[in-house]
Amino acid sequence: MRRALQAVRQLGTPGIVGVVMLASIVLACLVGPLLSPYGINEPDLAARNQGPSWAHPFGTGALGEDQLTRVLVAGRVSLLIGLATALVATIVGAGLGLVAGWRGGWIDSALARLTDLVLIVPGFVILIVLSISFASVGPTEIILILALLSWPPLFRLTRASALRTRELPYVQAARAAGAGGGRIVRRHLLPAASPEIVSYAALAVGVAILTESALSFLSLGLDPDGRPSWGTLMIGAPDTIEDRPWLTIFPGLMVLLTVLSVSLIGDAVRAALEPRSAWTPLARRWTR
């Protein structure tokens, strides 16, 4: 516990703000629906299409559904997609980047060409094509689709770091002393690439949530008849934004706050891992 508190303090004010914001959002999405007196799709025809009030802080839907409960339940799906996508993309991108940077040769060339092939095609076009290829799109399909397109940038960052680090004297000394490739990658290349990996992982969470929301908003993401996400709650926003703006504002606000929180955390973690970097992160600018 003490080590965790020390790690949080090292993030600085912006990082702590990001941690508090993200923890509050996660806690609200996990616990809030359990404490709510309303069901996710519980109708109340007497309260249909009402704006925010004490009884319904986020307003109500077309059948009187409590929007606060729906937004919190939808947050579970959106957060799951963001975190799972970032995890898969980080493991694949960082793993392949470290292997390519350490091994070099034809392995490096093959992985680099594969990455170029993925990057050369417009990502959003691929997302649309893949999403309409499934009969029914659920969180698992969205996570796989987003992870498929999210790992190449991290591969390039990690590969570049590994190529630099493997030529450093202490790595060459470890190699000459007989250290195996796995040990060198784990003890030297991975720690050197940690700032890029951590900052990209935080960014990937926000990008995945934004992308899923955009796809669902266009009716190309999650099946609206299944469990809702923040994106599916905004389907039909052009038709409701004028007379029932709360149906769009509150899910969009949750997306905005979540992306902002993970961005603050990513910047702060990178600043903590690279205190002497010439790059001036957001966290350092805030603390001046």
C-alpha cells in the first residue's frame, strides 16, 4: 500500500487528478447501477422524455428509462473495450517490437513490412469493413478489431528503442558475458522502452473508447439490441440533440472525461519514467 501511494505521488498533480478521475468513473460504473433504484431498461411512462431532475439526474428516455443508470451500465462495456484493447495491442505491439529490434535481420524486415502493410490502409475504412462482416458485433469482436489496428504504432516505437538500446555498452557487455536473449530483453530492452509502452497504452485506452463510440454512433459498432455502450446510447443523436440533448450530452461527457483522465495519467507516467527527457510533457508544464 505504501509503495502504491509513493508511486501515485510521483505522478504529480495532473497525474493524481487523472487517477482520481478514472478511479471515480470506474467505481461509479461498477457500483452505481447496483445502488440505483431503477433498472437499466425499466420503463416509467409517467416520466418519459423528462430533462435532468433530482429523481433522474441525467433525464429519462423515450419510455421513461433512467439515463443515469443506463450511462453507468454502458460505461462498463466502454471501459472494458478500452482497457482490453489497450492490453492486447500493447502486448502484441511491444512484444513484436522488442523481438524485431533485438533479433534484426530477416525477422526485423518481415515484421517491419507487415506493420507498413497494416498502416498503409486507412484504419477507419478497415474498421467499417470488418464491423459489417460480422452478423452480430459484440464487445469481443470490437476488441479484436480495434486491437488489430492499434498495435503497429507501438511496434515502431518499441522497435526503435530496442535498436538503440542493444548497441549500448552495458548491453554489449551483458551479451559478451553470456547473457541470453530473453534475459537481455527482459532486463535491459524492456525497461528502456517502458516510457513509450506506458504512454502508448494509456493513449490506446482513450482511442479505443473514442473509436468504439464513433462506430456505434454510426450504427457500425456494437449491436444496439445487446448491452449498451456510451456509443450506442448516442445513436440517433441528430434526431434528439435539439429537443432531448441530455440523451447525447451525458454519454459524450463520460467519454470526454475518461479520455482526458487516461491522457493525464499517460503523460504523468512518462514524465516520471523520463525525468530528464528533453520532451516537455503535459504533467511538467502543469507543475511549473
